[in-house]
Amino acid sequence: MRAAPWPTLRRLGLLVVLATAGCAKTPPSVTEVEGVLLLDKKPLPNAQIEFVPELKDFGAEMNSLAVTDDKGFFRLTCHYKSQAGAVVGTHRVVVSEAPTPAEMRGMDGASQAKYAEYRARLKNRPIPDVYSTAGRTPLRVEVKPDQKTYEIELSRNP
């Protein structure tokens, strides 16, 4: 009866681990990003803005997101480690309605009435659908390490 080649398999496994240890992807650098979101030269309040970097080796974990305030101001947070800012590089910019506040998500009459009032108070609407997906949006932004502030302008006639 022949003994199993465990020492050989262990060595082979160790070699594979050591060989691949240096191959881990290094995430791209992230820099602070803030700015103002405009629709037809007017602030776009309570809108969700997402920067989707055009990267080959990373996915949605490198996207950055914010919700604008009443004056259209935003400050992005990158999903990767919840870092302030966005990846340095070219991004597609996606703009859509911000998530509905929790107290307005119910199916009861009171929740629906609050939601209707909330929607009626939103200024500078509707947001054109062309900006709602990364595949369709015409907006591109080059995030640079030495630039922190950006003005993002949408148009009803892109």
C-alpha cells in the first residue's frame, strides 16, 4: 500500500497561496467630492446623485452616492469603506429621485397623503429619465485629485 502524497500536496498548496498573495487588486485612490446639482440652471433639491466610475477591475463597490439638500448641494460618500468622496477618474453620473422617507412608505391613507404632499413640494421636477441609469446617462465627470468642487448640470433637453 502506497502512502498518500500529502507533503507534496501541502507544498503545492503553499506555493499557490504565496504566488497569488501579491496579486490582490489595489483599489483606486478616492478624493473628496462635493458640489451642486442643477437642472436647467436651477438647484435640484432632494435628488440622489451617484458617480459610477468607469473601471475595469472593480464594480459597484467603488460607486459614490449622495442626496442633495434644498439648494442642490451634495457631498459624495464612496461605498468602499464608506470613504468621503469618489474614485479619481472618469465617472458616469446617475441622477434620480431620492429614496422616499420611511414615514411615507406605508399603504395606509395617512402615509399616502404625506407622500403626495412631499412630492408636490419637490422643486424643479420631473428629473428627466435619461439621467436615471448608468447605461443611458449622457453625463460624464472627470474626478481629479486636486479638484474638490463640481457643478453638475442636467437639462430637460439633453
